[in-house]
Amino acid sequence: MIEFKGVSKVYPNGTVGLKDVNITIHKGDFAVIVGLSGAGKSTLLRSINRLHDITDGEITIDDKSMTKAKGKELLRMRRDIGMIFQNFNLVKRSSVMRNILSGRVGYHSTIRTLLGLFPKQDVELAMNALKRVNMEEKAFARADELSGGQQQRVSIARALAQEAKIILADEPVASLDPFTTRQVMDDLKRINQELGITTIVNLHFVDLAREYATRIIGVRAGEIVFDGLVEEATDEVFSDIYGRAINDDELLGESV
């Protein structure tokens, strides 16, 4: 369970990223965050694993303060959170397997991981993670030989090999074509349902949010303006979140 308690974020230039956010995300949720560009979606998501430190309030995970965590405690808490980026964040000249094994670095000494000395159990974990995203035949290919969709699925496998309890995905399909977009979203949804991993995704496409989410969180100007089940997210609700009618380029079905 992730709790935001009076969370605010003000950037050094005075920009308000978040304003008095109070929400609870439950174990096993597939929550999709929607809103205009600059509304605070990424700030909200990245504050969970402290990629962005908040200015006020507190974020707790299973009743432990992420905000106050330091040193080894912070490393342990981050180890439970997998992060999927828009640009994949892979080491392009390394093999797929080596990239996935990087999800295990939080479990071993720095020297051991720099030398690539991962135990057999880690290699088995990595291969099983690859199988979950139907990519096992690419285990020893270089990451830069893969398509964008394949690279994103490798990044999902990395989070699985990490044995993450929470997966954060920041616009994971923004650079992908519609067919590949659905492959990646299908992988995330299946993993959420089969393994019960709490999944929080920022999405640009409104119809994708409706199709995959169990819960919609609407952000406008750093504030939560909607938080409810996907069935409750009507056209009127989305218009309120965005402050206007939805544009065609905010629907995957209309943008090819």
C-alpha cells in the first residue's frame, strides 16, 4: 500500500509540481495517471521512489516512510520498486541478459555486480522474466539490435528479475506504434493480474487508460482532480481532468 499524505512539491524555479496530494494506492492496483503535459503526472510517479524528493508531506509504503528513509533502508525500499522509462534506459551495447541482470544489483556487492558475477539463481530469474514477456530467444542479443517495443519489454523483464513489488511506468508507450503499444500494455496488465504486482502507469492516451486501468487518477496543475474506478471515468470526467474536450491525438485509435 502506497500512501500520499499532504504531499507537495515545489521546484527550485518556483514551479508547483504537486499540491497537497492525499491518495492511497492499494496492493494489486493497476492505476493509470492521466492529465495534460506538465500537470504533474511524472512528478507524482517519480516521487514514489524518490527520483523526485517532495517539499512537504510524507509518502509511505506498507506503513514505512519513503520520505524519511536513508542509507541501506532507502536502498532496500527502492529495491522493491521497478521503474520503466519512456526511453527504455537500457545499456545499448550490453546483451539483453546483462541488462536484465542489472535488476539484481541491489542484492549484491558493488564489486560482484561490476564483474558480472551473478549467481545461477539470478540467471534463472532473468530467463524466467524474459519468458514472461516472450523474449527468451533474444537473451544474448545486444540491446541495440532490438526494436523499441522489444527494448521496452526487456525493461519490464528487468523489473521482474528485480522481484519488484511495485512497478512504476512513466509514459512507457509514448515512442511506440499502436500495435507494439498494445503488446507492452498487455505484458504489464498480465503481470499485474498474474503476480499481483502493484502497477502505476502514466499514459497519454485516454482510451488506453480506460482499456487497461482498474483505477484512474486525474491530475491537473499538481492537484488530484479525480480518483476512482475506471467505470466512473466518463467523458465528462476526462474533460474536467483536462479542462477541455479530449483531442484526437489523445486517443490511440485516432493517432497512427
